[in-house]
Amino acid sequence: MNTRSHYMVCLLFTVLVVSSCSTIPDWRDVTVSPLTNIREDGIDNPVLEATDVTDVVDANFVADPFLFYEDGVWYMFFEVGKRYHEGGTHWGRIGLATSHDGTRWTYDRIVLDEIALDATGMPIAANSLHHSYPQVIKHNGIYYMITESYRQHQIRFFQADSFPYEWRLVFNIAECGFGPEVYPRQCFDTDVTGDGEPDVGNVDPSIFRFNGKWWLYGSKGRNGYLYHSNRLLGDWQEHDNNPVVPDSAFKARAGGRVIVYDNDRVIRIAQEYRERYGQRVRAFDVITLTDSEYLETEILEGASFCTDGGVFCEVGTPDTCNDAVTPCEDREDIWNLCGMHQLDAWWTGEHWLLVTDGYKCLGGRDNWSIGMFISGPPAARIREPFMEKEREPGPIRPDTRIERDADSEGTIQRQVSPDLSR
């Protein structure tokens, strides 16, 4: 079924339950926090390293992992980085690994590569695009991948022609006056410094759906920016109070998927890099989120999400975690001892799976690999069956409310289950 036909089917069932006209992941009915009782539970970390990559010769690292689950298969999309000469800038491609249990992974292949090489095997900078931070979602039955291409001052939106292997560019958020006019794009004037040149491009763009709209975090230098839109592929607007996180190496830069759960509670993952790149990640509870207002506070409720020294510290304050860190030189064999800048989470129906990258002290600045953790209690309270891909249409019960979402093509209604805990 083509995209237009699929959308017409969605419209025909606007008074019914149609999850194929929704967004995956959707964890609003999950009440369990992903930031409690974090553990390895026998997982053999790291689950993926640069040496597992078979189709990029001498890949230096793997990082920026994101999860997706469908039809009994776990997918992990991540950056495969390579430096083509000592001390040079690294170039990123998007790799894929798969798993049947979410903890043991097999590398598959590169699925997105826009690096042009010359006859000597070196990148042709003018004809190449760096890709990293590959967040994958499914909306209205269509798979999308949003990547960072900050060197080209772009946030690129790809659509899968054949999931998970074939991706086609369909939209581009770019910066006005910079780079080629590629594909349908929307540009922002980002000359904040007023020097006549565009500022550095947004890094680590994190997209999520909240309150019937699309939202996207990005960061430039020490400032965090927020954008919103009624349509996934167009009409993005800057937040009225940008930068919403000003001048902070402590929390401005995004560090993974924005987690929306428990009746629209929003958790933003941030990367701290005060002392070094990828020092640790932290979590922030978004208290207020509108077109004109933004307020967040660091989560300290039993699981202060402070990560450093190869451990997750569930303590009262981040400073306590910092004091407990074992110096790098004492435990050089730990895969994530000296850094971490990315976390993604996915609800399994019983617990959360967390995927992170980690930096080992030995091996230089590129020694990044990927590991898995489990969080949440063994028996979690949920109100929906595990990972329903597409629910069959059914009648609306009297105790169910209807919400309308502004969407890319019009208005779609969805049925929202009542709170069964009341």
C-alpha cells in the first residue's frame, strides 16, 4: 500500500482504534520509570565493538545507539566512526545490528553511507555527508530515521523504502545561507553571533511527540534549542524562549531519546562535557513544555541518573555519585569507565532495555563501544499488552476518551484507554 492509500485508510477509521495511524514508540501507558534499579543482569558487555563491523575497514568506534523493536526482532541503529588519518576528523556512517532477545547482538551492515571516497580511499569532503545519532520512529505506518549532519548544518529526515536497509532523504532542516539547496528543506537563520556566518549546526537532534505535536531538541555549543511542529516533515518553528537551556556544558547537549511515558511525563537525557567530551549523561524531568514556556529539573527521586566510572549511581545527589567514582587508572579494563554520552530506552512489557555507549580509558579517544542494561522492577504495572505493532480497529467504549492529533496530512483521532489503576 502506498503512503497516500495508507493515509486514506487512516481517515476512514477516525472513530476507531487505529494504531497504525499513530507513532511508535508510544509509552504513555507505561507507569514504570526507566531510571530505577538499573542492572546488567548477566549481560556480557560491551555487546558491540568496532571490531564487530565487517564492511568498514578499520572502523575506529561504534556509538550513538538507538533501539527499535518489531515482529520479534530487535534492531539497533548506531554510528560507525572512522578517522582516515591520525588526528583527522572522523566520518560517520549508520550501522545496524539485530537481536532476538535484546541483549545478544549480531552486526548486520551499514545501512546509510553518504561518504564519497577518492581513488586513494580518502573522503571527498565537498561530496560527503557525516551521519550520526540515528533515531528511528514509525509514524502512520512509515519508518523514519532522523540523523545528525552538523558539519553540513543539517538535520536530515530519511524514510525507509525497505526497512531496515534502504533509506531515502525526504526532508531536511538546514541553516539558511549554508550548504547546497538539497531536497525539500526548511531553513533557520542561526547567525546568533551576528558575524554574517551561520553558527555551528545542531548536534544530537532528539525528536519526540508530546501533546499532539512534534518537538525536537538540538544544541549548538553550550546552548540547547527547542523546535516544534504540527507536521513531521515541515513547518518547524523555534521555541519562543530559545535557547531553552542557555550556556551550560552541564546539560545543554542532548544525550539520547526523549522518553515520554506515564501519561505524558517527559524525561530529557543530556550529555555533560564540562571536563571532557562524553563525560557522563544526566536525566531531567520536563515540568513545563509549551510553545512559549519551558522548565526542567534534574531527576533526583531515588534514581539520580548520574553515570560515571562505569556505573549507574542511584543516589540522592549527583555530587555523591561523583565522589564515589573510581579513578580511571585503577580500573582501566572497564568498557565504559571513562565516559558515556548516549542512552536510549525501550519498554519490553516487563522492564526497560537501556542501550548506551561507553568510553574505555585505554586505546585513545576513539575507544567507544556499546552496552546494554535492564531497568525497572521485575513485575511492572502496565495497562497494554507488550509491543502491539498494530491493533485491529474496535468499538469505542463509553469509558474511553478521544484525542485529536494535528498530523502531517490532517487530523487523526485515536482512542485513549482509561486509567485502569483508578
